Amino acid sequence: MAPSGAPGRPRTQPATADDHHDPSGGQPSTRSPRAPLAHRLAPVLGLLLLAPVCAEYLIGYDDSTGQPAELLGGMAVFVPLYGGAALVIREVARRAGRGWPTIVLLALAFGVLQPGLIDQAMFNPSYRDIDYLRPMLRPTYIQALGISVYLTLTWVVGHVIWSVSVPIAIVESLIPKHRRAEPWLGGLGLAIAVLLFLAGAAFVVQWHLRTEGFVPTVPQLVGAATVVLALAGTAFATGRRPLPASGRPAPHPWLVGAVAFAALFLPTAVELVTGLLGGAQEFAVDWRGVVLFLAPIVVLAGLLAAWSHRRGWGAPHRLAAAGGALLTNVVVAFIVQPLGDVTTAAKLAHNTIVAAGAVTLLTLAALRTRGKEEPR
């Protein structure tokens, strides 16, 4: 089982902060009349299913690629783990009357929690015996911490973007405007979601303890837990008041999507070029690669933070940013060589079906977000 973001899925192996200002102000909207149960549960089920697809199946990195039975079987673990995490993060933030700054910071906490404490890939130098991880690990390895900076960043960033933020943004775009900033669950529903996530996490921890033969040191576990708690605390210590709207107009959603796609594809291009220069199996990204990996992501986060409190920013822009990120991995999927003995036909069939599904989903969401500017 691989964290969303990079290793475990050879992102570039050749085939041989969104809103800083939420339009709703991060405040709960006036409750609408109670909808039928099916309507209320639809976005919950949608997020539970979309999050694991974005996290694990979108890029088609594993040996289950193109195997429908195995993919469906994997959802028994991935729905609680990724879907449960995304749902809990979204509900906790919305119930607290918070917007995207809080969601992203909580996603960052999960981005450390998953590879640090759950599957512990952050500290495991021979995770799943994936041969290409070692050359990726060495150049930025910090002995005192027992981590590779580059691999850690790819895992964390991958979870923030594809495991949590993208699926939440897309599902919120698919529902009526008045429900986008509302909680979808009551107290009991949220408790069930938390238990669902904990069950999935516990299963993965036990599975890795049995199969990996690796246990991080106590200081490593304590350090990771401390970072998770610090990020979660920061998520609720900031963003209490939305930034005032700027008089400048927000850019067109198509521009937002194009910038998001370009910024998130650039790190993949860095890995690809580095791998080709070092040999087909060598992805020894050094400290310069870390800078090239982080720079476009930091620029993108800054642009989204600035654009999101401009006049006219709304659901179409959030969907465009999420769509650009989603399509990045749709494209990268055709470059990735899956683990194991996945045939070319199975790989291409998987990639094509997933790509068609992603485009269809984004088209439906775009149609749902058409309309007047959202109130701030």
C-alpha cells in the first residue's frame, strides 16, 4: 500500500492552498430545509469513493492496475482510510465554521500521519521492497531523522492535494450551492466516520507490521505525532476571519486550471528528466530537485491564496484548481510503469477508463457550478 503522492507509484518511470478566503467566509450557511436522506448521503458516499480513487487508482502505479476484481477488493481498505480521512477533515472544518485554510492544514496533518504513523513508509528504507526507492532516498537522506526529504515531501504533498483537497473540492462542486459550506453529517454520522477511518488505519498498521518487518524508532513516531498535532492545532488557530475581498477581479477559471496543471506537472517533469539522465531505473533527485519540486507548488499555493480573495472568486475557480490537479495525474498515469507484471493492454485500458471518468466528472461539476457569483 503506497501513500498518495509518489513512491509506491513510480510517477515518472518511463513506460519501459486553495482558497485562503472561502466564498462563504468559512462560516456555516443558513440551514436549508431538510432534504431526503438519499440526497443528504449522496455527497458523503461520493467523497468516500472519490478520495481513494484519487489517492490510489488515478495514477495506476500498483500491480492491481487493470485488474477490476483487485481494484474493487482494495476499496475495502482504501474507502475507510482515504475516504474516511477526507470526510472527517471536511466535516470537522465545516462544523467549526471554517473554510479552505483549515481544510488544507488538516490535510497536511493527514499527509504526515499516513506515511509517518500508519504505513510508516516515511521511515522505512526498504518499503515494499520497491527497487527504485533506494536511489530516490539516498541524495536527500537525513541520518538523524531517518527520512529522505524528497520522498517525504512527495508523500505529504500527494496526500494534501490528491487524497484530500481535490476530492473535497470536486464533490462540493457537484452539490447545490447552499450545501457546499454546510456539514453533511450530524454528530452520530461524524462519529461513525471517525471510527471508519480508525478501523482502516488500524488494519493498515497491522498489515505493514506483519509484512514489512520494520518498526520506526520511538523518537521517529513521537516526532511524527508531534508534527501532526501541531498542524491540526494550527488549522484551528488560523483562518477564523476571512480576508476582505479585493477589488481586483479573479482570473478566469480556465487560467486557474491551466496554472494548477502546469505547476503540478513540473515536479513530474523534474523526476522524469532526472531519471533519464541517471538511467532508466535511477531517480536520484538531489537537493536541487527538492527546490524544483517545491518551488512551483509554493508559487501555486501563493497564487491561489491571492486569487481566492479577489472579486468574483467562487466555486468554478475552486473546481478549476482541483480539475487541473486531477488531470495532472491523469496525464502522468500514461507515463508511469506499474509495479509487477501489468500488461501494456491492461495499463492502457485502466488509464483510459480512469481518464474518461475524470473528464466526465469534471464536466458534470462544471455544469453544476454555472450561475451567479457566490456570496462572500
